[in-house]
Amino acid sequence: MIEFSISTSFIRADVSGLRQLMSLGDFRKLEIGFYDEETLPLVMDFATQEGLRYGFHDPLPRLPHDTYPFLTDPDDEKRWRTLDSMYRTLQTAVHYGAEYVIGHIPSVIWEPQVSLTEERIIELAHNSCDQLTLWSEEAGIPFALENVGPNPYFFQVDAFVEVMEAHPGLEFCLDIGHLHLMSVYAGFDSLDFVTKLATYTSIIHVYNATPEMYRKYHHVPAHPSQRPENGWADIPAILECVLAYQKASMTVVFEYSPQYPADAAFTKEGIEWVKGVVTEE
């Protein structure tokens, strides 16, 4: 079964926008992340009152010292700080009855470093995923690894497949925007990546990006006007590819950022467009 959800990233800390967020596509499911300890209960009260289902995105709750995730970082302190955050999010998911938890892999590294190797980074990925598998099993809540980048030591599809094959208790969240940016950065075929990871994929994050637009607006709402020949991700091709291999259970999450100057009509057009692509498959 394919379900549609929307991320609270679109409104960030503005909980007053929750009802409007849900109305963009008559959503009954949320992906909730990044709220602090004071704001999270307000979001969860809304979800309970509206009878919504939800998944969580690490970190939740977000603590004042939380930084970007470092799941494969060679610095033990950074890596364990990230693992502690993911454990905290899993425990929060148990408390509120979330359906899944998502966390980023690998750590972002912009430039190669003399002291690092691909073998070392992948070893750290395995070690971290061993721990996440154990915690996920104990919590009884699926944990999904979401692709992010850049990382010059962990970006090829074979690295992701190796980690997923070694950890069958974990799931995969395909982030279309990050995938497209990495394909531009590293020069690989997005559709080959999607095909090889499709059987592990249970969640898809949908938004669009070009390198320039990502730096300016972060996550841009998907829209049919975004043509691949103009540098945008080919969202229909990516969705068609992953859904050809995986249809049993999938959550398609619309994940936007509030910085982009799009009105509700533009956003709704994009949501309906994506829904049409998915339901045709």
C-alpha cells in the first residue's frame, strides 16, 4: 500500500501552520522532526486531536547542542553524539507510538581528508548500523537510513547496498533531492542508484533541487514545471523506477522548506502532480 504524508519541515517551528499544512493535500499522516522539548508536545497534541498517524525524523526532541548528524564520522565523540540523538528519537517514538524513525547516512564531508579512506568510513557505517539495528529491534519501531551528502568516501550505490544487505533489520529512505545533488556532484546515474536500492526502500522524500537552488532555498516544492533539461531532478522517472520494484508498503513524504517563495496553489499543483505519477504506477 502506498501512503502520502507531509513533513513538518515546511512550517519549521510555526505550529500555528499545522492545520494549513495538512490541507495542502488532505493529508492524514505527518513526518515530524527537529522540534525542541517545549514545542514537540504541542505538535503531538495536534496530531492526537486530529487522529493523525506519523513517523519521526531524528533529532526529536532537538536539544540545544544538537548539530548535523555524524553517523560515519571518525571522531568518536561526534559519532556517539549522533547515535545518542537517534536513540533518543527512538525512545520518543516509543512514547508517542510513531510508525518509524529516520536518520541520515553518511556524515557530510565536503573535501577529501588525508587521514580518511573509503574502507574506514564504511566500517564506521557498519558499526553504527549494528547499534541502530539493536535499538530498533528493542524499540519495536523500524529505523530507516536516509541518503545524504556529499561525502567523497560514501556515495556510490554499492556502499549503500552493502550496508543495507548487512543490516536487514533496517530500512531505506530515498531522498530525491539529496540523490540528485549527489548525482551532479559525483557524476553517477540516479536511476541506477534507485533501482539497486528499491527493494530496501520504504519511504521516499519528495522535493526538488539544483545545486544553485539548494544553496538558496534548500528544499524546493516539487512541481511539473521543473524540467530535467534545466538541471532539476527527473522526479517522475525516479518515482516510476523505485515503484516498479517496490510497491508492497511505501510512504511518500512531501518535504519542503519554507524559504522558497511558493504560494499554496503552486505547492498543491506539485502535490497533485506527484500523486498522479505515483497512482499511475
